[in-house]
Amino acid sequence: MLSGVNVALGVTGSIAAVRVVELAHELRRRGAEVRGVMTHGAQGIIDPWALEFATVHPVVTELTGAVEHIELCGEDGWADVLLIAPATANTVGKMAAAVDVAPAMHQPMYDHPGVLDAIERLEGWGVRFVDPRMEEGKAKIAENDAIALAAARAAGPSPLAGKHVVVTSGATAESVDPVRVLTNRASGKTGRAVAKACYVRGADVTLVHGVVGPRPVAVDPELPPRPDIAYADLVRVEDTREMIDAAMDAAAGADALVSAAAISDYTMDAVAEKIRSGDDDLTLELIPTSKLLDGVREAHPDIPIVGFKVETSGDDDAMVAAAREVVERVGLSFMVANDASVMGAEETRALFVGADGVSEFVGSKPELGLRVANELADEL
């Protein structure tokens, strides 16, 4: 998402500066070139050589006759985006340029009227803030993923700017009893990748995500669940009915819907108490669920819809035929079809099936997300 983007990484004297080596590596992993700039206070927390090692560029620690600030961030300077991470209250109060900012300070300081006034003033000048994580009474620097996504959104093209995109993701689960559920193997990685890509391309995103058991929805899927994620308004659901209701509500004011969730085809009438083990003759009566795509299309005849379809045949012709049937029946902009073998994997293969034909995609799920966002932008 940051391929070809030059990031000037400004580091100020917050204890959160210990995170910048990891952040620099993450920015570079996503394709960015990074050059570091450190205040005197930051140099008292980490040594400049550590940031030089992480960025493979000399670090600016003072301004000299070489006018480093002009070379980096002048009108024709090297940087596409100036990212201040971490940004102390002192730095925020002094800033007067359009940059991305990732604040880190104690919460009472973050809530201080003077700091809030400075933030509001900077936002009015075009500065974009990456909201901190509020933990233990402190406004801690945002996760690396959130900062990298914000940098990509600031530096890249924004064909979806001003658009509201709803993305469904993850697996749904149908209750059997108060303990057990019927579910599937979907991890939600693809849906989250699509939501992030739409955000990077400028959209306001609502993510309707199925949460099954221990699977969290967070900036990093391995982290504990959070009430919010940086790139989308999150709506947590569990079963198919909740997923459909939430998607229908969000679609009412949206410009497009991308349905990447693995939604259960069957539900059942759950029993009130746990089914005891040892019953060899247990039978579950399955009831077909409603179809989200058909419901959204009926309620919103004009909204562009992108669908995802998983098959297990291993046959491309059969996969395309199944996808095309849904494209024509529902009136989809296009369908992304893939084999179930990629569920939960980092890499994927998919077929884009639309009115103009079929094309193949092979790559990572973040790359697939960008392909979907770009194709959606063309549709809109």
C-alpha cells in the first residue's frame, strides 16, 4: 500500500519513541522509503543509529547549512508525507504544516483544552491525526498498522474520497445451544484487507464483521478485541440475521457494498439449555437462511454490490459459472471467486468475474484488497 511513497519520519521526545524502529520497519515492509528526523529529546530515548539501521538512511539530528528541512519537506522536497510519530503535546503545540500526526502523551495532557485547541487548529490546516490508543490513563501511540494505513491514505490516490463503502467480513455462527455454534473456517482476513484498501483509497468505511469465539476484530488480528479499529466504523455481529440486519442498515446511506463475509447458509432453532453429550441419536434440523445479496439488492436497487464466492470443486470453469449466475441474478458489479483452500491463508488466488469477462489474481490478501478497491472505484 506504500509502494513508491517517501516518508519523512519525525521522532519527538516521547517514551513511545522506543516504537519507531519497529514502525520504520513496518513502513518499509509495505513498500515505503523512510528517512528519519529526530529531536534532541528523542535522541535521549533511542540512539539515532538505531533509526538509521531501520531506515538504511542517515538520520537528521540537527539543521545545518545543507537545509535538511527544505531537502526533505520543501515544495519540491523528497518526502511525499511527513509523519510525526510519536508527537508530544509540546510538538503538537508548535506545529504549523500539513502533516500526519500520531500523538502519544498522558491522557490528562491529551484532554487539556490547550492541546485540544491545538489539534483542532492543525486539523483545520489540513493536518491528519492518527488517534492514539487510550490505555491505562495514557494516550498511547497508535498501532503500526493504523499509522501505516494513515500514511498510505495521505500519500496515495483517493478515487473513493467522499464515498461510503460497507464491507462485510468474517464468519457467522448459528447457535445450537448456549455453548455450541454452527460456523465455518473463514478468518475474515480478506474482508479486513478490502476494508483497509477502501480506506487507503479515501473511502469512509463501515465494517460489519462476524466474530466467532476467540477470533478478534482489531487493528492486528492477534491483539485482544478493541471497541474501535482505525480504518473503519466497526459493527460486530455473530449470526446471519445480525449480519444481514447490520449490512442492510449500513447500506441505506452507502455508495457501495462489498460482501466478503462467509455467511451461513443454514441456521436452526437453538435449544435453551446445553445439549448433553452421549446422545448417539442426536439430529439437528437445519433451516435455510436468507440471502444477504438478494436482500440488499431488493431494498437498494441502485447500489453497486461486489460479491465473494467460495467453491471447493477446484475447477475454474465451475467456479466461474457459479459466480456468473449470482452476478446476473443479483446484478453485481463483479464477483470475486476463490477456492476454499485459501481460507485463513496469507496468499490467495481469485477470479474476478464481471460483465466484461474473467481475470485472474494471484498475490497477498492486502494486494487483493487493493485490486477490489481499485475496481470498485472504476465502477463508481
